[in-house]
Amino acid sequence: MPWFSGFGGPYVTTVWVGRDDFRSLGYREYGGKAALPIWIDYMRVALKDQPIAVNEPPAGMVKIYVDGSGHVSTDGGGVAEFVKVEDLDRMRNNLDFLAPEQRDEEAFDIF
């Protein structure tokens, strides 16, 4: 049962495309193909006169850059990500959070 839910500006909208008897809509039918185009058309009209909202990270987050080797920097040179400030210190202290030998108690919550 394809569906898509998303938000834009002050609106939250869900589109569901399906049958009420739980039968398939067909081969390779999914939300991005069936429901997403409906959502895009609706939101295009709903947000027509709305200003573009700036997506600022919440307080306590810092922007970091991670290069191809896993090196973390706040100066640029890689893929930009946001992490909690307290986790940045752990990352700078050479916490290899991708290592397979990591023990669970060393893991840290990203949210």
C-alpha cells in the first residue's frame, strides 16, 4: 500500500494510495511512484505564497565535516553533518565509532 507523508512550511500532509482489501496495487508499485507525485502537486499549490523556511539545527548541535578517510573537522573538507556538541569531543578523542570491535557501552546516542 503506497503512501507518502511529509511536511513543508506549516503543513503536514499524508497521501495514501491503496485498496481497502489489502491487495497489491501491482508489480513495483510503491509510495515514491504512486503517492509522492500527488503529494508534490498538492504541496506546490499549498506552499505557493509561503516564504522559504530556513532549516536551522536545534540548539546544542555543531556542523562537522567528515572526509573519505573518516577524519572529522569543523573547518570543511568533506561531507557536512550535524552532531551534538558533546559527541564532537568524543569524536575528536579518536573514538572509532565505526570499528567492528567497539563495545556497546562505548556507543553514543545521536538523538
